[in-house]
Amino acid sequence: MIRSALIIGAIAFLYMLFANVAQMLCVPFLAVILGILAGGLAGFFDKPQMVNKAVVNGALAGLIAGIGAVLGNMAGLAMRIFVIFGQDTFAGMITNVTGVQYTSTDTTLGILSIFCCCAATDIVLMAATGALGGFLWIKFTSGKKTAAAPPQVLP
């Protein structure tokens, strides 16, 4: 479970970093896909025999990978605010959209508060879809087990 969580967490960090810089709307969809992958990979590495164990391992792997995704989101948001747009440009964009004058500090605090809500959503979403990935893994692999051949009697 730890291996799958770290692998998917690192991948989630990079994907969320680039998705946040490119387009923030991609992030929830990536969270669903990466959560299912984390749960399936946890089942692949741990090979649990019970459905409950597979679901719990998948959820924990999704949760840990979700932390990597949140770190990637934070890095991408920081790049978007401070490097790509700049605080004053970002405040100007929000002022143009809403028609209300905002300072760069107001916009940064507002964005960070929105980010905290989105981060919690991403973590819960990745944990839930990680549980789904663990469940799907055990359902797909449990049907492939072959019955043991009867013992042969040698004369």
C-alpha cells in the first residue's frame, strides 16, 4: 500500500502541478483517475484476499496519494499567482470580472481559502476513488483464480 501511495503520490504531484498551471478545471478529473489507480496499485502490490482489506488499502493509498496531489496543487497555484500572472495582474483580472476593487492581498487570501476547500475535496475524492480502485481490483482478480486440480493417484 505504501509503495502504491508513494508512486501515485509522486505522479499526482507532477500532474496536479502542471494541471493547475495549465487549467484548474482538470484537477478534479485527475483526482478521480489517480485515486482509482492508487487503489488498484495497492491491490496489485499487497494482494489482499478479502474485499474489506482491499477497500481499506485502496482508500489509504488514495489518501496518501491525495496528499501528494495537494502539494502539487499548492506548487501550481503558487506558480500561477506569483510567477505567471503576478499578484497585481491577478487582482486586476478579478477586479475586471467582478467589478469590485480588490487588492493583491485580498485576492491572495481569497484564493488560499478557496484552495483549502479544494484541497480537502481532492483528498476525500482520492480516498473514496482509491477505495473504489481497491474494490475493482479484487473483483477483477477474484474471478481469475483457478481451482486446484484433484490429486493424481500414481500406481
